[in-house]
Amino acid sequence: MGRACQLLDDPDTAIIHLGQSVDFLRKLNAPEFLVRGLLARASFCREQGQFESARRDLDEVLEIAERCGMRLFLTDYHLESCRLLLAENDLPSARDHLAQATKLVAATGYHRRDQEVLELEKLLAAAGPVDD
């Protein structure tokens, strides 16, 4: 519902629905579903310029993914962290997260994310050279 409101350009309603979804998933005590909700809300918050809220959700995703051995969600964490850091213009940290995601894609065979990796590589290349 939150994503639908976002697509309809109703961010105030979208964040309410995303928050309710995360709260419901937290009560289910099913980390594999909670992580998805947190990633969706982090993405939305990033797109709205609410970087601290996005970071809080991503921190929770990282904690759950590491604790539960969810390497695919760890990949998603690094990809979304890269996007957040790009939005904040922290290019070195964004590159670090993309490198971690790339390694995880190769190690896990999570090739559903290959296109996202390529798109982020292009964005980082366009953003400027790598500082040594």
C-alpha cells in the first residue's frame, strides 16, 4: 500500500502505510519479511530526502541480515546503502558498499541484482573519479 501511494505521489500517506507494514511485520517475528519492509521504507525515505530515517532502517537490516545469516538481504543492504550514500554525495563510502554488494552477488549467485550493480557502477562513474 505504501508503494502504491508513493506511485500516486502521496508521500504522506505512503510513509504511514510503510510504517504500519513494518510494525505489523515486526509483530510477526519473521525477520525475512521484516527485512523486506525495512528495505522498502529505507528506499522510500531516501527518495524523499529523509536520509537519517533511511539510515536507521538500513542499520536494522544489517543487524538482522548478519545475525540470521541472510546473505541475499545483506547484498540488498549494500545496494541500498550505496544509493543512500550517492544521494548524500559520499562517493568513497558508496563505492565501498557497491564493492561489498558485487562480492556478495558473485559469492551467492544472486544475479537478480546484476542490473542494479551495473546501474550503480554507471552512476558512480558519472559522479566522478575515484580518489586515491
